[in-house]
Amino acid sequence: MRETFTSGSVGRAPGNRCLYPEADCLQRPLRSRFRQRLSASVRLPICTLARSLLACTSMDFEIVGEIASIETFASGSGVRERARLRRQYGQGRWRKRKGIARVRLLEGTLRLAEIHWYEAHGIGRRECKLKLPFLDARR
């Protein structure tokens, strides 16, 4: 914290700390934490924006068709990664969801699998994960 001193013109001894500094003293303006949080969530760095655009495209599988039987199994404080998701992708009501879809693996095979992902309104689906074992019986 920066200490502010007066010249003693208001009845204080020289060198005493001034609670109400005079106008000519240099002091940083007070800022509320709300404004800092708001500005941090509004302005995203370019690398974060690029990462959000490529969120579900850097997977080692491709979702073929639609995701069926979608359900939310964690929301609000139940999402443990909430702070990281807000930092990485922005403010939103984050939910952890799951569903069943047909996926194409790297080697080209089509399999039926359960998929988990994070989702927020206005941000979309992020960080899709493939859960094993596959749901279709194959030997």
C-alpha cells in the first residue's frame, strides 16, 4: 500500500500518514472488485478465443449424426472444473452433460459410445470426451 503524506497544513505533524489526502497527492483511484471481474470476463485474450473455437474439433474421434438421450448430471457448484472453464472460455452457467452417439475413430471404424462434455448457454459444447467401454458389442 502506498503511504500518503501531507505538508502539515491541516494540523498534522509533517510525516504523519494522511487518511484524507490533499488533492495534489498522487493516489491510485479506488476500483471495485465487481468492475475488475466484469472486465476480466468480457475481454478474452486471442489465444482463449482460438481455443474456444477449436474446443471440440481437436478430438481423436468425430461425432457422426446426432447425440441421443442427452442428460445433465452436474450443474452449478457440482461442476468441479467451473473456475477453469470460466477462465478459459468465459462466464456462463456451466453444466456437465452426457449422451450417446455414433463416433468415427481415427482408424475409421464406427462405434456407438457414451460422450461427456461441458456446456454453457451462449458458449456451447466444449471438451468432448469419449467414455469407454464402447456400447456396441464387438469382439
